[in-house]
Amino acid sequence: MRGALSLEPLDMVGVQIPHHFRCPISLELMRDPVTVSTGQTYDRSSIEPWIAAGNTTCPVTRAPLLDSALIPNHTLRRLIQSWCVANRHSGVERIPTPKQPADPSRVRALLSQAASSSSAAAPRLSALRRLRGLARDSDKNRALIASLDARPLLMDVLFADTRSESSELVHESLALLAMLQLAEPECAAVASDPDRVAYLTGLLFHPCVEVRINAAALIEAAVAGVRSPELRARVSGAGGIFEGVVGLLQDCAGCPRALKAGARAAFALCLVKPTRHRAVAAGAAAALVDRLGDLERGDAERALATIELLCRVPEGCAALADHALSAPLLVRMILKVSDRATEYAAGALLALCSASEQCRREAVAAGVVTQLLLLVQSDCMERAKRKAQLLLKLLRDSWPEDSIGNSDDYACSEVVVPF
């Protein structure tokens, strides 16, 4: 069993869920039972949206809710866990003991302690670590921390002295900030201050990988969170910023979080056209190609989008054409990751094959013709199909004689070439 224990899978294996173990709203086995002021118990994941939608009555009794407090029903939860264990032979997994939401008053106290510049470093550091632990527990805790004006406070701690060596206090505030979604004013406060940008750039070269990851995440958030092209250009034009991001991709092949942070930061920075040549000079083209196969789906999309962006500047196109794996890997990405990834891969191949005869030969050798013919007949986006059609036309003279007629893929079907 995975995720919520729904009725259908349990009914299919003949497991009868006791009525009082079911949430009255979802009718599913409760994972985190909580009791409202009327004495009725619900699953937290069901009653919280009900209250958040502005409802002021109990869903079952229709009696007014005196408050929005949700009291954990530990006794019922333990009974449900015991029932799960007793029925594990039928495929029922024991529900985990849920972590309780952070208490707002406790979060306020920790934030106040972390912000107290008159206090010693140790208690401030302890407060930040506790806050990070709470933020790691759940989205709800992160939303609570952010709602209590934590972001400006954390930025004050992070950038208290951008000319001094970074400290554990700085690293903890950076880690917590990287977990919270920054608003545009906060992004602008980073992007508009050259000292802050330079400080974050310096942290990209820190000996600790965790610090580098969080610095890249904050840089990506700052660039993506501002609307001003001038501010974006100011960040992407900072000295050493591309070298730091590329270093994260090159040095941390075995760390998925580092690759994610590096790919996202590279994409955000390369959206700024005037500084793409700096990304190429820092080795972004080769680093993205080398790590393409190691990235998760969403990050692979970003990496392919960045590669296509780099193909739009002569230096980027030349660097990618010189990499022996560029064309074969891009061919392999077509129809493999997602529709968007397919579009970006086809666009990059179109640019590379338009600029380099060697890339045309490598793409054809990697089976691009078959992939493109499959693409134009698929349900992919029209933009991807248009790029595929242009690329097929470009490669027409390079098609191997057996690419269609003797292909097993088309042995029993008629192929219509789209031009």
C-alpha cells in the first residue's frame, strides 16, 4: 500500500475497515485523527481544508465550531495502528505516527531568539536549527514560519556582515531561507545589492556542499523572483557566479540535491540573454551535457531548456557541437522524459545540426530520423512537431537508405514524411 490507504484496495483484498476508523469526510482510513470542538473526529488532511475554506460548522453534526483547534486523538490513532499491524498479512501497512504541527507561539519565540543580536551565538544557532527541523517536517510548518515574518529576519542574519567570513549562524539562516519561498520584495533586496550577490557567489565555493547547494538555491530564487530585467542581469553578470554554479554540477555528481540546485540556478541565470556567453565560458555547456542523464525529470527539462538557450549564442552552439555526447544524448532525450523535454531537445538539435555537419552525422548515427518520425506522429505539442519537421527537412540528404524502408519500426505501416 502506498500513500493514503483508500477503501478500494482494502476492499479488493477483503479487508473490512472498522466504521470508527474511517474519516467521515473522505471515508478513508484515518492517518492522523484529530478532534474538533464538537467532539467529532476527522482525519487532519480532510478537516483542515474544510476549515480553511471558511466553514464554521462541524461537517457531521452541523453544530457551530467554537474554535479552529484540532486536538490529536492519540488513542484512536494507536488503535488504528494496532489494527494495521493485525492485518498486515492482507497487505495493510502500519500508518506512521504523524509529526504534530508547530506551535505558533513556540515558532515566534525561536524567531525572536534567533534575531537577538545581543545574545550569544550558541542560543541563536540552536534556535535556527530547531526552526529548520520544524520546516523540514512539513509544508504547513514552512508556511507558518514564513507567515511570522521569518524571511526578513533571516536575511538580516545572513547578510549582517557581508565582508566577514561566513559562520555557522550564517549557514543555518541560509539553509532555512532556502526552504522558504521568497516574495518579490525580498528577491529584489538580494538582487539589487551587489554586496549580497557577491557574498552568495562566494558561498558557491564553500568547502561544505550543503552551503553551496543552499547558496545556489537562493540565487535561483532571487533571479526567478524579480521581474526587472536589469536586476536579473545584475545577478547573472556577477563575477564568478557561473563558475560557482558550474562547479556545483561538476564536483557533485553523486549528490542529487546538488545537481538539482545547480541545474535550476543555471537555467534561471541563462534566461538572461546578454550573459549567456559567460555561462559558456564557465563550462556550462559541457557540464549540463555530462549531467543530463543523472537528473530527475523536472530538472532534466530545465537542463535541456538551458542547453537550447545556450545554442542561441554562437559560443554556446560551438561548445555543444564540440562535445562528443551532445547529439547522441539529445537524440536519446526525444520522447523519453516529457513533452517539454522533447521540444527542448529537438530545438537544440535543430540549432546544432544547422551549424555543424559533424553534428548532423552524429545525430543520424544515433537514430534521430526514427525518433523524429515517431515525434511528428505523436501527441506532442505542436511546437515540438514543427521543430522536428524542420530538422527532418534539414537532415533529408543525410538519411541512411534503410532509415525507413528497412526499419522494423515501420515494417507494417506507411510513413508519411511531413513535407
